[in-house]
Amino acid sequence: MVQNVANATLSVARPQWDNSRLVSRIVHLGCGAFHRAHQALYTHRLLETTDSDWGYCEVNLMPGNDARLIQALKDQNMLYTVAERGAESTALKVIGSMKEALHPEFDGCDGILNAMARPETAIVSLTVTEKGYCIDAASSQLDLNNSFIQHDLAHPQQPKSAIGYIVEALAMRRERGLPGFTVMSCDNLRENGHAAKAAVLGLAQARDPALAAWIAGHVTFPCTMVDRIVPAVTEESLQQVADQLGVFDPCAIACEPFIQWVIEDNFVNGRPDWDKAGAQFVADVVPFEMMKLRMLNGSHSFLAYLGYLGGYETISDTMTNPAYRKAARALMLNEQAPTLSMPQGTDLVGYADLLIERYTNPSLRHRTWQIAMDGSQKLPQRMLDPVRIHLKNGDDFRHLTLGVAGWMRYVSGVDEQGNAIDVVDPLAARYREIHQQYQEPEARVRALLAIETIFSKDLPANAQFVAAVTHAYLDLLKNGARATVEALA
């Protein structure tokens, strides 16, 4: 018999329960690395300390690695390993909060929809990345021209998108006389619950206004703020866990020790007591969410674009350069923190210093290339909204400007040594067209700024912003990323 975390002798303890204790009260869409290191771990902590029976039905929708992960979880009785890597030591934990795992390849659309429509399903949660919501970044509404949404409108009982699955499952519950469930986004989106609601109601309205009205009255969409640095899984990271664990776990995750979860307490059909496991329930998540999106995610994007261009493979590598450390902290405190409205007593200086410490952790191989993915979905929330505030107030925003210019330089698809950059983004083809069509740097900047789904209409029409971004872009072309970051001081 092939040994795995379910049957091998391990160096760490397995859960003191098996998944027969669990009830699949949560269907989670997007069983990726972050979810396994965050929400599933919080739920495991709750199971360790209480008699809770809340368990996960895990769902992946994409083919390839998504399907292989689901099969691997099934093969090892829904157990997997989390390695929390500090600067000096690593702690292992075998997680046991998952009851079952589904994928269209194995279970069909019907199997997934029926799981979502079961009476015991109280929450459907999501970690499907920004693009999984099929939201137009400029309007914040569902993009009805999205190919997945077009398919879901034509074939509602065979959906492709996460939003399509949710709407069809809610239609089934309505037909069966069952209550709605809570739709809980755990993605790094501004007011992610509102984004999920706009997407779900937008698709439901296009299908059947009566269904949309029922969903509006029977479903809640709490906002959440999630925080933990979880690098992408690599063969190297899996082998490092295996060396310490004593058995190879294809589902293992390495992450930092820090973890945070702030949740709007707005659940329509019950919820776990995640606060007993360290989460925080609040009436308004937005201040915490904005703090994280701008100070953490915004500086992460800044370091990702400019770090990659500067020849750094990971964030911790980038932070070995004092100029990048200084620039990241200045971005957080001088340009992002002033745009926030936080509860009294919030220590933003301490938060910034903690972020610098987390970024510097050499045990985490968080690749700049990974963080740079899908910039068209991330830039508006992380950098452009704060830019608008500074333009209105007449404040300095040169770090944000360089971050935007760094993104423009990165999506050219060629680094400073002339090597190809694998630009992963829904608009990658458009970037290539722009860089092929416009050879003059100033014209290239204007063409990128003309992408309304990223910059809307106001920023390209603002002469101060256009001039600042153009100047920063020209500096990057002339001097390179490292020298340009150093010149910020």
C-alpha cells in the first residue's frame, strides 16, 4: 500500500477525529493553496477545541492540476499538511476539516450542484481569484459578455463559472422549498461580499428576475478580510515538507506563521464559531479590508513588478535591497495609510513594520512572478483608488506612480535583460498588441492608460497623472528598476 498522511507513521499527530464526525455544511469553491492554509485551517482549529461538526465539501472546477488535487485529497482520506515556516523554524500540522472533495471530471456538474443544494449546506465560500467573479473592473457589475457567463446563461444546468454554479444551486433550493445559504467570498477583492452579490444577482437577473428577487431576500453576502502569505506550491516546497514529515504529501502547503481573518457577521443559515479559533467577527469589515488591500497588497504588487524587473525571484530576495525595503515602507505609511479611515487605536506604523518583517522571512519563496499575475484585476483596488484620493487632495504619490509604471514595464513581456516575461493576465493579448503597435514609450503609456476596465475614463484624462506615470516609465526604461527605486529616496 502506498503510504500517505492517512496511513503512514508521521512525525506529527493526525487529527483525533476522522471525517465521519463532520457534516458538509460548507461547500467551498476553489480548493487552492490559500484556502487550505487559511479557512480550512481555522475550521480545523475549531474542531480541535470544540465539539463542532462543521466540515467542508471541497470543489475545484478547472481541469488539470485542480482535478489532480481533488483526487489526491480523496486518496488520503481528505487529510493534508500545512507547514508554517518562520524565519528560524517550521511547524507542521495535519489538517482534518474536509469531509469530501468534488470535481466535474469525477462527479459531473450534477454532483456538485446537488451538494450545494443539500439541506445541510449553510455556506458556500469562494477563493476563485478576482477574475473568477466575472466582474467588470470599471463598473463593478457582472460582465455579461464574459465567455463563462455567456455559457452559463445558455446552459444554466451545466455551468462553468463559480457564479453560475451558485445561481443554479440557489435556483434548485428555491424550487425545492429550501432556505438560501450564505455566499462568503474569501478573495482579495475590495468589499468582496459586495462583488459576490453583484455577480450572483447580475446573473440571476439575466436569467429570471423572480429568481434574483428570491436570492436578494434569502441569501447574504458577508465581506471578509483574509491575510496570510501562501506561496505557490513547488516541487521543492513539497519535498521540504516530505523531508520533515516522513512521507510525501502532494497536497501539502507551506506558509508563514502569521494568519488573520476578519468576517462581517451576516450569515443567513448559521455559521461556525470561528472566533473561538482566532477569527474576528465585526459589523464592518471595510476598514480592515482597505488597510490590507492598500498597505499589504498594494506594496506586494509594487515589490512584485519592480522586484521582478530588478532581477529578484522572490519577495524576500527583493527585501535584501535596502532601497526596496525603504520604498515599500514609505509607500505604506506615506501614500497608503493616509487614505484609510481606521477604528480608533489602530497602529498603522506597527502594521507596516510587521509587514516588512513578514516580507523579509527567508523561509518563504513567494515569487514576484506569482504576485504579478492578473494585474488588470488588482491594480484598480491596490493602487489606482489611492491615486485618485491623492490627486483630489494634492498630495504626493510618487511611489504609487512608480508602481503603476512598473506594471506597464512588466506587461511589455520582456525584462531588462531582453528575456521573455510570462505575463499571466486576462488582458495579456491586448498588452502584446499595444507593445507591438506603439514603439514610442509615450504612445505606449497612453495606449495602456486607455484600457478603461483598468483606468476608467478619469485617470487618462488627468494631465498630472499621465505626466507622472510617463515620467516614471521613461525612468524605468532609461535607468532600470533598481536605480529608479533607489532614486525615490
